[in-house]
Amino acid sequence: MTSPDSAKGPSLPTASHPCIWMSAGLLSYRLCDRAFDCERCPLDLALRCEPRAEPVLALTQGRRRPPPDFPDDRRYAAGHTWVRVAADGTARVGVDAFAAQLIDCVHRVLGPRRGALLSQAAELCVLDTEAGELTVRAPCSATVLTANPALRHEPGLVLSSPNDRGWLAELRPTEPPAHTSELRDAAAARQLMELDLRRFRRQVALELLAGASTLGPTLADGGERLTSLSRMLGTLRYRALLQEFLT
């Protein structure tokens, strides 16, 4: 026999705080673990469809980093990498500032191998991150001349100085990147970042909503507040999400 209480849906734990979206009837079950700090909640931002990047990106990092910057002296690929050509025809490549904002922490940079011949979008190197290994794709066809030696001792430069000291490798491009149609200028790269930010927020919201019915309140064991997306989504799901934007 079904009791009247069971027909009302899941009961709330003692001292629970229903999410405002649950109170509004738009979510079936969701508890707030952020003390109603909606300004920095990725789910709230995604459901409101508001174009605010900083609160969402702040959840992906252990420390604050500068806002995403796209210098005009280089070209950018869809996988959020850049290539900057020197006067002698060699080029340095790295991840762009948007990708650097999404990644929590880099423990090691694996590769690239000196002398390797790379086609565009082939594996350039692998970042060993908090969420697992992430493949970075080459922005152009080229031969690898050298990897950045500074990253052996300071792999975190990939995130803290993505446009400068955190470059990944030096290459000799097969053709001038300026003539490669798949690469874009800084203005187009900023537009891509805005589009991908909206896609990222939507994907995060879908993942959080999918987990709400099975996870209940998004609290770690012992009631600790979850303040990073990798912990809120789980490392496997977050790694897959990151890799989608680096491809």
C-alpha cells in the first residue's frame, strides 16, 4: 500500500536547502550546497542563459588566472591552440587562454617527440591533468623542432602563462599558418570562445541535471562543499567534456 507521504516524491534530509529551481518546480530534486551563492553557480547561469564567463570558469581552477586574452600576433585553431610564426619561419604553439581556464591543473606534459612529422589536428602532446590525460592537437602540419624545456620543471606554466612562457613546442610548419584556411585571427578566436563558452555552460548544466536524480545533493562525504566542476561532475565525465573542446 502506498502511503500519502511516498506519493509526494523523495523526502528532504534534515536541514536541507532546496535549490531555487527546485522550489520553482523546474527541477524534480536538487539541493543547494553553495549557500545560495547563485552568482557563481554554473547550473544557475546555464538555466538563466546569461553570458557571464567568469563565475563558470572560476569553478575550473584552483587559483584565479587572468581573463582569456587572444593576442593579435598569432593564429588560432578550433581545438583551442595557437601558432605564432617567427621571422626565421619557425613557429611556437600552445593552448589558448580559454583552454587554460578550463583545465584545473597540469602535472606533466608528455611529448612532443623531436623530429616528429605532424599533420594538422594530429596529437601534439598529452597533458597529465587533475582530470586525467588530455590530448592537445597540432594547429598546423609541421615538423617538431623541440618541446618547451621549462615545462619539465614547471608544467603549470601551460595554464598560468598560456600565451607566453607556457608554450608547448617549437615547430617548422609545412606551409605558412597565415595561408591555412582552418586557422583564424584573434577576433575570430574570441568569437569562437564565446560560442564554446555557451556550449560548455550548456554541457555542464546537462551533466549536472543528469546527475541530480541519481546523486541527490551535490555534497562530498561529510557534507563538504564542492567548489570545482571536476569534483561536481566526477573526473571521468569532466575529462571527456574537456577533451571535446580540445579536439
